[in-house]
Amino acid sequence: MSKKKITLRITQIKSPIGYRQRAWKTLEALGLKRMHHTVEQPDNPAIRGMIKSIEHLLKVEEVKG
């Protein structure tokens, strides 16, 4: 049996201008560089924690594959 891995498709939908530098650094750590930029990251607790801290700036979708 093959185990399906879940990845998260993360899109930046709002600018971090006006937010603390921590939000900028978290976006950078996720690999997001600009508005409407999308990256895929593995679904793990570290990534989920980063998403939770700046969820107001992001759109997140689960991708099975």
C-alpha cells in the first residue's frame, strides 16, 4: 500500500505592510516572495504553526498526492 502524502498549497493574498517584522520573516520562511505567489509545503506541525501565526495573510489548500 502506498501512503498518500498531503501537501499544503499556500498563497499570499494580503501584503504584510503595516504588520510586525515577524510576519515578514514568517512569509519569507514559508518561501513566499510577493502577492499572489503560491508555494507547496509538506503538511507538518512546524508549517501549520507558521500558517496559524499569519493566517490573515494567506489562503491555504490541502493537496493530496
